[in-house]
Amino acid sequence: MSQSSPETPQISVVVPAYNEAGNVVPLAREIVDALAGRTFEILFVDDCSSDATRQELIDAKAELPMLRVISHRVNSGQSRSVRTGVMNARGAIICTLDGDGQNPPQDLPIVLDGLTRADAPEDLALVGGDRTANRQDSAWKKFASRAGNGLRKAMLNDNCADTGCGLKAFKRSAYLELPYFDHQHRFLPALMIREGYKCEFRPVTHRHRTIGTSKYTNFGRLFASLTDIMGVMWLNSRARNPRGSDEF
């Protein structure tokens, strides 16, 4: 199995995980294979799981020396897990994917290469995955997701059809400029645009969950989305972007 170099990694893969025992180690191995030939690290952020998630990851460190395990002392949610990972990351480029294994790591190069390509605009800060054509979820879950995405896209004008896709690549420096709040991870494109950056999206694949259960309910997610959208609209209304600055 390929391994990353001991030098400072170019890429930090951040994976939030909550009660994903049985999923996390196979997922870590797939990430290693997907990024063979690159310098990278993998940060799994265990959100105070009550199962064996953390111990499985700790045990896997002997096999996967690029693996780092960070554990919250109390359950704090997916957005905080992403933020914890980014704050502890050493790479200039962050890649994220969900800990349930539904985002295939083989698609990491799709978003990563989109962000780092030679002809990318200088102000391109995020390339996200779009599961719309390949989503492997129930009809009701897909309907609720389309409704939520459509509402958010119309109200925030972020041009993102699938903001809930966990597969993303973004510049760490740009992320650190964003205001933080719970559920922030679902609004990264809108928040990047607010700071004057560009975002792009690429079609990616999606897999059925094979172990464990979803941590979200459709109604709970929809209610949270409505209040969060209003909050992001307020943030956008208060934004004043100088489009860069100069030192003399």
C-alpha cells in the first residue's frame, strides 16, 4: 500500500466521524490508495463516538502512518468536526468527505485536481462534488435534499446544486477567513463567495451506506436549513468586501 512522505503534506484530508465503527478504517485505506503519489495526511475527527470508532482508528495508526486521530470530548456536530480538522491540518489544501463511506475516495482527485490545475483562476478557493446524477439514497431523502438545495440556491444565489455533498477540496487559508457557526459546512460555497472567492463543482459518484445509520432526519435538517439560510442571508447583507488590499 502506498504511503505519504514524512515531509510537510500538501494535502490534508479531513473526515468527520460519529459512531462509524466498521466504516472508518476501510475508508482510510481507500483514501491512501486514491492519493497514491501525493504528499498527504488524513485527519479523522471522532465526534465523541459511543462505539469503537476511535479505538479502531487508533489501532490503524500502526498500519497507516499518515493517519491522525483527533477526538472531541463532547459531541459537537459535523461542522465543528470539520473545523477541528482544518485547524489541526498541516496542508495548504483541505479535502473533506463523510465518515460513513458514501463518498468514494476514488473521486478525491476529481475535486482536488479541479482546484489545483495550472489554469485555475487565482481566486478559485473551493471545488465541490455534485452527487445529483448518482445519489444512492431513498426517494424521500433525495426529494427532501432537492427541495432544500433548491431553496438555498434560490435564496443565496451560490450556484451550488448539492451543498450537502461532503466531498470538497478548498484552500485552508480561505476557509479560515469564514465566519463559523453550527451547520457551517453546508454553506461553504455561499460563504466563500461572500469573501470574494470563486467556487466550482464537479459530478462525483455516491455509494449506499453499508454499515450504521444516518445521523440526520429529513424534517430536522429542513428546519435547521431554513433558519441557517436566513442567518447566511443576514451575513451576506452585512458583507463589505474590499476585493483585496495593498501594502505601501
